[in-house]
Amino acid sequence: MNTSQTRRPKVGDVVIWHDGEGHDWAPARVREIHPDRGFLLIDGSDTGLPIEEVRLADEPPADVPPRDPPAPEKPPSAHIADADVESIPLAIRELRIHVCWAWRWEPARGRRKAKWDKPPIDPRTGFDIDATDPANWMTFDEALRTARE
């Protein structure tokens, strides 16, 4: 990290980082910061970069695209009312086929339009999961209880 750096990166800043693929330093825009875990995410990548291994760019290079526009308001919560839970057949609620999910804004990329998405997540960590893996499945009541916590 550049020892003369006076502040930590913020979302939207352009940082310079060593990409390990023969490029000395690659510029990228900061998308998310997780200071509690010591890493940040850059546009175009889901791999975390250690905060201490990036430095702020003096000036954003011309080849770094502008920051994505802010996300529109998040859709309403999909939590189900207790009265409505009773309308779901018990046989379906007891099946281990349910997962938790969270709203996530997906900016436009290429020909894909920007949109809100609902990826399945591990409710304990918030990280994405494979919804086709039975190890991630739970009963409806477990999913509901976990989502409300």
C-alpha cells in the first residue's frame, strides 16, 4: 500500500492494485467495502482485495468506467404475515426445500439491464449459496425464523 496515502478508499474511489496477472498495477473502482473483514470489492469482480494492498489512484485513468448510478429504492420486503403462513399447507412447510435470499442491486453490464435481484444466501453469513445444494435447504419455518432474526 502507498505509505503516503492519507485516507482509506471509499465506495466510488478508483484504486490501484496489483492484479497478479503480469500487470504491475490495475485501476478499478471500489464497489463495496467490508472493513470488519479487511477487504473491498471492485467493479467487475467478486473477489475481495485486502484493503491494505490497494492504494488510491492520484487521478482516475481514462480507461476506468464511470461509477454506476445509484440503485433505485429497494423493493418492499417479502416477509410473509403470520396469518398467511397458516395458508401454506403443512406438508410443504415441513419439506427441506426452502432457502433465504436478500435483495441485491445488479448494475447494468453489457447488454443486461440494471435490476434488483434475489440471490439465495446463507442467512448466518450473508454470502451467496448454491440453491441446488440440499445442504443449504431448510424447512419453511426454519427459513422464516432465520429471515426474521
